[in-house]
Amino acid sequence: TIVTEPINNLYTMLSNYEIDLAVVEGRVSDPSINAVMLDTDYLVCVASNNSPLAKQSMVTLSDLRRERMILRLPDSSTRNLFVSNLESVGLDIGDFNVVLEVDNIATIKDLIRKDMGVSILARSACMDELRKGKLTALPIENLSMVRETNLLYHRDFEHTDILRALTKLYGEMARLYQ
């Protein structure tokens, strides 16, 4: 069964033995939960190929402040990572022109392709569109927004064969999309 829940709910579900495994963005701080790092990824500015930004090699925060931004919802880890990096350089999300907040990444990418704005997304979430030349991904000057993807499991989970198989499968799938 695949469950899509906020990360705090997943921790609770793991701790209560409601689920056996979870794939999450970020690190775990609960000592009763073990983690295997599956991948690292980073956030980028995603723009339409028609956007003037698409002609640049990177974007600045000043560039982003002039753009209409379509962001993930405030409780998403992608959004939180972006906001915390802004705060680290003395900026606030309120300094940006956020025109829409959407929970669905596919919808965000469709809106970007239609020149409705730009977004901050995980590069891995856009690999298919980048490979097909449908979108442009740009690093953001002075922001290093690296995140981990981890496989979480309860400390007493005994099926190490399943963990190895999932880790191997994840690695194989990640290589296909690079």
C-alpha cells in the first residue's frame, strides 16, 4: 500500500507500527526509526523554455522576486527548504510574488509550461521534462538547497532482504532518469 502523508504523520505511523516502511524527503531524528539514504537531490528554479530566465545559466534572488511564483503548499518539505534558505540570507517568502500554491507537482509543471510562472522544485521531479526539453531548470545563485531521500523503517524491522531489494530498485530507477 502506498500512503502519501505529511512527514510527521509518517513518523507517527511508523512508531505505531501502522506502516513498516516510508520513503521521505529529509532526515529522521527519532532514535526508534532507522534510515537508509537512497538519494540526494537539490532544488532548482523551474521555468518555461519561453521565459527570459531560460536563456540564463543561473537565476538570482532578484530575478525571482520579479517573477510570478507557483509554489508547493506551505507544509511541503520542498517549500520549507526553500523558505529556510531564504531566511538564511535575510529574506522572507513575503518578499516574492507567490501567485499560486499547489500540492500537485504535475499541475505546477503544466502551469509553468503554459507560462503562468516559475517554481522551485526538486530537480529529480522534473527529469523527464528536462530530458525531453519541455522545461528549463536553473540553479539559484547563493542558495544550495540539497535534500536527502531516505527509506525509513522501525529499529526492529527484520526483513533486511526487503530493504536491500528496495534500495537496489530505487538506485536502478534513479539511473534510468538521470
